[in-house]
Amino acid sequence: MQIWSLSTPIKNIILYGTSIVLMKGVSLIMLPYIATHLSQSELGRLEVLSTIAIIISIIFGLSLHEALYRFSGIANENKKNKITADIFILSLIIAAISLPIIWILCPLLSQISALKSSTLELELLLIPLAFEAVVMVVLAALRMKEKAWVFFYLTTGRALLQALLVMIVLHYGYGVTEVILTGFISAMIQTVAVIYIQYKMNKATYIKYHFNLRITRIYLVYCLPLMFSGVIFFGLNGLERWFLIIYVSFNDVALYAIAFKFALILVLLMQPFGMWWMPKRFEYLSKNGANTTTEITHISIVLLCVLTVLVCYFSPFFIDWFMPPSYQPAKEMVYILAVIFAIKELNELINLGALVKQETKKLLVINIFSTIIGVTMIILLTPYYKINGVLIALIVAQSIRTLSTYWLSQRCFAFPYAIKKIAGLFVISAVAIGLSQYQSTILLHLSNAFLSISTLLIFAFCNQLIIFPITGKSTQITQKR
């Protein structure tokens, strides 16, 4: 019996964790510095501009990296290299098509008065996003090949360079345009680097470049519904700020953005695990079976609950300690946003069944349905309840999306989840999050946090939600099912 070897996964998880801490943690650490050098209104405007970048990156990214996970994850080594090269070429073609589209789009967007943005700002913001698919495909390929160190250099190098440039431009009194310019410079340097690295990897494996329309169609049929799901899901993860600028000021948008970023610590902490697991889960299912895959998913859900509770306990303190006094009201909404992010992360952990059966079109339908509900609630509630209306709408829509995804995935491929035990875990987490909102001394607050996390972990261990999965049984599950 071969016990699941933790050495390589843990080594890579730690390295990915360091990458994420330095990549996104640096931007979070920079937030107080930016907040003291830009007015609250300008920070709110910058956040609204960032939502435009989100939607454009989803569209031009085309979710090609998901196609790489799906089709390369279960292939042999030689075929993996060929699939990676094919998808890489496709991503370069998409970049060539995207550039002129962005060039035409920017002057049109600058005419939207609510954005208060120039054509130059939009060009600097959006042009690097034409290469979003290229960057995502190469970074995904590096993760699948266990080249964690190369991934580390590419991601943290970009983050540290941008942070350094932001400090320089703000120190000398420049504003939003120059901050966007720093992102343009660092993104383009990373793009050149990933193209060179992928070219070298293709050359080393003697891969010949070609474009096959039939194969390309297979990839696009798989990933286009995922891309459209992302676009639709933007209604629950960005579009709400566009509604906020209609009913509240840029100052209130800035408060929402600050709470959003501190709640985003949860995603930041989950990503090291996700960056290891997401590319490997198809391979684990194919080689080790549904039981082992389920056991790892159980561990990921326990991790998600623990981290959610930690973020709810400590994010308000971080806002207190590091942000200017005008941003203190953001503490009141950070824990709700943390719960919303937790539900969103849970959706990504339990959607494997639908992806195995390539039911991405049905996932698209789920995203459309939940987004229609969320956007409708935002439209109805925001004029009366402002930011609270947005929060209510998001938590309802995300819950509907996750429950629907679970139902679909289990119909496609029935993983043996311990539902009653997981429900107990969620109840304990909910109680812990409620306790985190009580005002108390620092010592009592830390004691409650320690007690909550201990209770969660003890419950998980006693109910065998945390165990060492057994692998080594080469079971072609996808064929059997």
C-alpha cells in the first residue's frame, strides 16, 4: 500500500504560497501607502477602472488555461507537450486579434462620463490584457510541469516591479494615470518573458508549430462556455461597483473596495492549495479514483472553513491598524464579503464532476441564472439599501450558484462526499463567524479565534474529514463511469 506522498505537493504548495503572498500580498501591503497618497475619491475611481480590466481579461483570456488542464491533464507526456504548444499558438492568435479591438474600444469607453477616464489611461490599462490568454496558458503549463520556481520568478517579479514603480510615482506626486502606467510596464515585461520561456520549452521538446482548425474547435467548444460563464459571473464580481457609482459616491465605492480587498485575503490564502490542486485533479481522478479525489476535496473544504474564520476575526483589525481613519467603516462589511468569497471558492472545489463530463454549457446556464437573480436584486435593493443591498444580493446569488453547481456535478459524476459531516463543519464555521463580530478585548478576541479554529479542526479530525488519501491504484475512472 502506497501512502499519498506529501513531499512534492507540499513543496510546491509552499512555493506557490510564497508566490501568491509576494504577488498579491505586496499589492495588499501597498494599499495603505496608496490610500495615503491618493484621495479617497481617486482610489474609488481606480477601483472602478479595475473592474473594466476584469471583464476584458475574462473575455480575451478565453479560459484557454482550463482547456489545457482538461485535455493535457489526462494525456501522456509527449501528447501533453503537443497540446500545450497547440493551445499556446491559439493564445497568440487571440492576442493578435485582441490588440486592434482594444485600440478601437478605448476611445469609446473614455466617452462614458461616469468613469472620468482618458483614452490614454484606458489604453495603458487594457492593452496588456490582449495577452491575457498567453500569460495564463504558459503559467498553467508551468504548474502542470511542476516548474514552481519558474512560476515563482514570473509572478513575484511582476508584482515586486510594479510595487516599486508605484512607490516611485506616488512619492513624486503623480496620480492615477501613472499608477496605471506601472501596471502596463510590469505586465508587458512578464508577457515577453512567458513567450520566451514557452518558446524554449517547445524547442526543447522538438514541438513543431501548427494550427489545426478541428483540434482548435474542440478546445473552444470546451472553454468558450467557461469564458461566457466568467463574463456572466462578472455581474456578481465587478458589475456591482458600476451600480454603486450611480447611487453612491466614489468615496463609498472606495470603502467597499477596501473591505473587498481585505476579504480577498481569503482567496489569497486558498490559492496556494488551489494552484497545486486545480491542474492536478483530473490526473488524480484518472489515476487514483473518486475516493482519493474526494478525500482531498474534503481537506480543501476544511481548509476553506478555517481560513474563512481567520479572515473574519483578523481583517477588521488589519483595517484598524493599517488604513487611514476615513476607511474604518469598511470593517462593518468585510466579514460578509469574506463569506461571499468562501461560497465562491467552495463552488470551484465541487465542480469537478461537471468538468469531467465536459458539461461546461450547463455550468454556463447556472451562471446565467444565478447572475440574473443577483443583478435583479442589486437593481431592486441598491437604490434603497446602498452597499447593504449589494451584499444581500451577492450572498443570495452565490449560494444559488454553488448549490446548483453541486447538484449538476453530482449528477454528472457522483463523488462520495460526507455531506452530513460537511454540514456540521459549516454550522461550526457560521457560529465562529458570528462570535468574531462581538467587540471585545484583544486577548478575548484572540482566545475566541483560537477556540473556534481548534473546534473546527478537532471536529474535522474526529469525523475523518482530514486523512491521508491512499493512492497508487491506477484506476481509469473516467472510462469506467
